[in-house]
Amino acid sequence: VSCDYSQVELRILAHASGEPTLADAFRRGEDVHRATAAEVFGMVPADVDRTTRDRAKAVNFGIVYGISDFGLSEQLGIPRADAKAYIETYLARYPRVRSFIDSTVAAAAQDGYVTTLLGRTRAIPELTGRTVQQRQLGERLAVNTVIQGTAADIIKVAMIRAHAALVDQGLRARLILQIHDELVFEVPEDEREAVITLARDAMVGAYPLDPALAVDVGVGPTWREAKA
């Protein structure tokens, strides 16, 4: 049984920034990349084609990873000016994301560190680096650490909760692997439904995000088939 968080980093971004437009897309169960494409490119969601969606997806995750206009242009194979315009339009459409980025960088520069939503800290000495490149790296690390660091904390809490629930219920199933935002269980056939319920509850309940955490589940005789 494979249990994978659904777009956990973007959900954390929506929660941490308090950006209602982004959060509402998750609450409505929309394809968030399609919704972002509609916002950024001024389109009706139904008219968003695959290429436009893929560009919006790159911008979505680029914001999380602190990508530059140069990096986005290289990734999408578009002019740097276009990449810069995409990022600026995104931040204009999601103003609380911009405020979150600015306030996170400012606090990190003042304190010398950032803190994940669960309270883990990381020093960001790059923010006081001698070169512009070092300081820009520090800005990207500050934002990314809050988002991806929180995701890393959440999956660890989920692992502990899931293992404890397996033990409490006396099940033979075992949590055998964690890969990024995914937990993999080895499960006897007769325990499959119980483990799916248990795992989803453990993972969704690991942290009270708004929009709430969501989990995609796959089942198969091998991990590859469960992910198919």
C-alpha cells in the first residue's frame, strides 16, 4: 500500500501565506496547477491546455523552491523576460504569497535562522554572505526551508503515528519505507482496507493545515504497480 501526500508543499505554502485564492482551489478539489494557470494567464480553467498547465506547475513549484527568472527560463525553454513576467504575474495574483516570502526573508536576515511550522530551526548564514549570489541563495533557502522543512517534519510525524496505530491495532502490516512525501506499507491482503484507513488518518492528522492535508493511495503486489 502506497500512501502519498497530495501536493503537500503547495498546501503548506497556502497555509503559511494565508493566500485565500490558492487555499480555495484546494478546498474545492480543483487541479491547482490548472487554477494557477487560469489566474496567471487570465484564462478560463476549461481553456487551459497541457502546455499552459505545465508552465503554471513550474511556476508553482518554482515559488516553493525559490527559483529565479533565469532558472525558470532554462527549465521551460522560454526567454528570461517571459519567465520574469510569469513570476511577477503569479505574485501579483497571489499577494499574500509575496508578503510571506518578503516577511520570511526579512525575519531570517534579522534572526539569522528560520523556523518550520513545527518549530525546527535552521541557520541561514548565506543571508550575510559577501556576494550577491550568496545572499540570493540565502533568500531562496529561507523560504524553501519553511516549506520543505515543514513537509519533512510532517512526514516524520505521520510515520510515528502510523507505526503506533499498527501496533495498537495488533496488525501484521508494517511500515517499511518512506520516500519523500510517501509512506509504503507491506500489508496482508485481509488487512488492506484497515491499513488504508489507518494510514490516511495518521497522515492527514499529522498537522492541522488549512487547506487540509490530503493523501493519494495506491495498492499492488509491488511498489511499482501500486504507483501505476
